[in-house]
Amino acid sequence: MVLLDFWESWCGHCIESIPLLQKLADEYHDDLIVITITTENAPQIRKIIKANNISYVNIHAEKQILSDYSIKARPAYVLIDANGIIVEHTAGDLERISLAIKLKKLRRY
């Protein structure tokens, strides 16, 4: 599975979610790839990544990606399964994403 996290440096809730994202990345490292995506303020984003010892990938993308994934707010999460199907898309509800990951993993066994 791939988890896309759309966030920005000005988003307080996004910053607060970093430890939870890192926990998901660590807990499901064999089954989950976490990719965070930002579209603004690359220098500040690099500082936040370094200060928080983020181990997952961050991509600085063009704003068009926000339209491509129907992103209206930050943080926004998109969970994609191994077949490339979006199984969950939510604005700010990381608990919902975490539950979807657990359920997907359980269904495999």
C-alpha cells in the first residue's frame, strides 16, 4: 500500500500529525510506503523534515497535483492499495487511514 499525505508548513495539524505518520511508517514498513507531498515553501519544509527526523519520502510537487487528487484541505490522506486503487481518501482523519491499513493487512491473512 501507498499512503500519500498532502501537507504544508503553515498547517499546524499537519505538523502535529508527523509523529503519527512516522509511527505508521515504522509499524507497517513491510506493507506501507508513506509519501508526503508539499507544494509550497520548500526551504521551510526541509527544515521541518530535518527537525523531526522524518524517514519517509517527501516530494515537492506542482500545485496541479492538488487538483489531480481532489485535495481541498490539509492534511489530506490518500491510501492506495497494491492494485493502484484508492481505498481511502480523507481530509485530516489519520485514525480512519490507520484503521483502513489495519483492515487491509488483516484481509491478506
